[in-house]
Amino acid sequence: MKIIEDLTKQTTQQQIKDTIDTKASATTDGANNYNDIKDHLEDHNAVIIKDKSKTSEILPWVHIAISNAKRLLLDIYHSH
């Protein structure tokens, strides 16, 4: 994970160019800032989920990583 300045298309595209191998596959949500990701990667699958309760089934490791990061931050800063 990395903190980026914003979620604009330009920032997202630059981050993809700088950090992801062109032979990689990516599964993302349907956000507009990912529209041109296919220009940089061999395989891009955009998933639009209407039923938000199903998101953890589509991208389980993303949700596990975020959950673990949140738990870590809560443990470190629980008394502040």
C-alpha cells in the first residue's frame, strides 16, 4: 500500500506506470481513474458491483489488507 496525493486519473496512471509491471494483471473497481489502465497492463478486469455486500468476494485480499492495516493502527493509537 502507498499513500498518494489524490485519486485523479493522472496520479493513478503515473503510479501504475511507476510501480506495476506491464505484464501484470489487475482487477479494479469501475472508477473512472482506471479507464486507461489497459494501456499499461496486459490484463485489466474492471468489476462493477451493484450489491456492495459482495465486494469482499471479488477482491478478498484487498479487504483483508485494509482490515489488517486498520487493526494495526487502532492497536498502535488506541490510547491517544
